[in-house]
Amino acid sequence: MGRHSLPGHPPVALTLRKSSRARRISLRISQLDGRVTLTYPQGVPESEAIGFARTKEDWIRAHLRARPEPAVVQFGQALPIEGAPRRIVPAKGRRVALEPDRIAVPEGAEGRRLARFLKELARDRLTGACDDYAAMLGRTYSSLTLRDTRSRWGSCSSAGGLMFSWRLILAPPEVLHYVAAHEVAHLAEMNHSPAFWAQVERLFGPYDAPRQWLRVNGAELHRYRFDPGPG
């Protein structure tokens, strides 16, 4: 991959990707982190691909402007946790406490403390969901890891390792469970064939609503910054 940028205020960074499978020049803007990827076929000069991006500059900038503004997590702010807004307040004790309409966090490095709590909560919810779905499927997974991914909500390796974005804990529970069912289904079908989607529906049930929720609202989950930032 190469790097380039469109001049202007501000400049727009482009990630250039030459692909043997590409049949035409295409642009993709990530809904998660706003990364602009320019893909072009092997026989197309890089200058031609960049020229194509320049003709689409207005479209690119319009999409980037529509992305949610980053929000640094701090006291007094509302943060969605399991889909419900909770106001962040100082804790009286030394532990993070989750309540129906607020979350109490000890003062001092509160962003890090809150991120650590949310990761633990995400692991608990995802492990429970994956254990249940794997039992239904009659398969086992080898590991479950959490990351702050920007390009995907989950993945399943050929060795049976499951990976999820811990930010799923900010989404409604049915969304987290859908992603868990999606990745567990890959233990049986390492593809996105009709057989795979049949497995997802058998494990989770009708999945159109949570899938659409992520498409529409997923970028919003990445706007929160747990300064100086969780890893």
C-alpha cells in the first residue's frame, strides 16, 4: 500500500492499494475511522488513480464532514453502555460502579479506568454469548481476544480464534449478540455463503435489524476518546 493526499484545507490522506483482482478504480471511505482507500488494477498507473480521486474530491469531503465529531470522555458526559446512555460521575469509592442511568468512576485517569472497566464488561458479555452459540453449533473456539479495531467488529481465524472490538459494549445487547453469533458461525462456515447466513439465523434469529444498526450507528461508537486512549 502507498500513501498520498489530496491538497486542500484540510488535506485528505489517501491509502493507495494496487490489486490484481480489481477491474476498475474505486474509492472506499471507512465508516469506522474515515480512512479513504483508493484501489486500482495492476495495469493502471498510480497517477491515473490519483487523478480519479481528484475528480471525486467533493464527494470525499462531503462524506468526511458527515462523520461524527470525536468526543473526549469526561465527567458530566453521557456515554452509551449496552445501548443505554449513562452519565459519567465521580465515584465515592475506588471502584467503577455501573448504575441504570449513570456510571461512577474514581477521579484521576478516569478515561483509562473507564476503558478498562468497559473492556472487562465486554469480555464478560461476549464470552457468555460465544459460549452459548458455540454450544448450539456443536463447535469450540480456541481463544477470544478484544481489540480497539477500526475496520471490523469481529473476526474468526482458521484456528478458531475469535476477535471482537470491545466497543461493542457501547451498542445495544442484541447488536453485541449478533456479532458474536456471526463470528461463531464462521467456526462452521469460513465464508459468507447462504449456508453461513443460515447458521447465523439459526444461532441468533432474524439478524437484519442489528446488522442495519451497525451500518447506521457503528461510526458513532468510535467517536468516544478515552484520553489518553485505550489500547
